[in-house]
Amino acid sequence: LKFLEKTYPEFFKEIDFEPRVYKSKGCDKCRGIGYIGRSVVAEVLPFDTELIDAFLKNISLMKIKELLKEKNFWDMEKSGIYKVLKGETDYKEVMRVVK
């Protein structure tokens, strides 16, 4: 938990629940991998006129990222970290998927 607090300090200001961080172990039921089922870690762009105009004007990726940050856009990593803090998956699995 301390590693996540240090790595994602801005995120801890946004959550309104007590974090539950787990590390997967594996068992017979999950065939030793530590996970059962699937969960979506998604990145959905909130298209509005401002964002559409930015793409049409072919502005830099850095400027688009700044615009998305202003709009509180959650990329795949942030979406995954939220699931880690909710106790739905672990950090290692999120990094495997998003990196």
C-alpha cells in the first residue's frame, strides 16, 4: 500500500473508500494463477467538441494528454490501480496488462 501511495499520490486524494490491497497467491480452484474470471480495465475517451477540435487541429499528443487530465480522464493504468485498491486484482497483474 505504501508503494502505491508513493507512486500514485494524486489517486489517494480522489478515492472515498478504505483501500484493500491484496497479492495473488494461487490455489487449486484458480489452477495456481491467483485469478478467476475476467475484469475489464478500460480506457474510454470522453469525446466532446473540445476534444474533437483538438484532434481535428492535429495538436500534439502532449497537449491532448493535458486536455484529458483536465477532464479527469482515467487511462488503463489508473483504471487498473482503482481495481487494485478495491481489492479486485493485484498490482502485478495490472502492470502486466497495461504496460
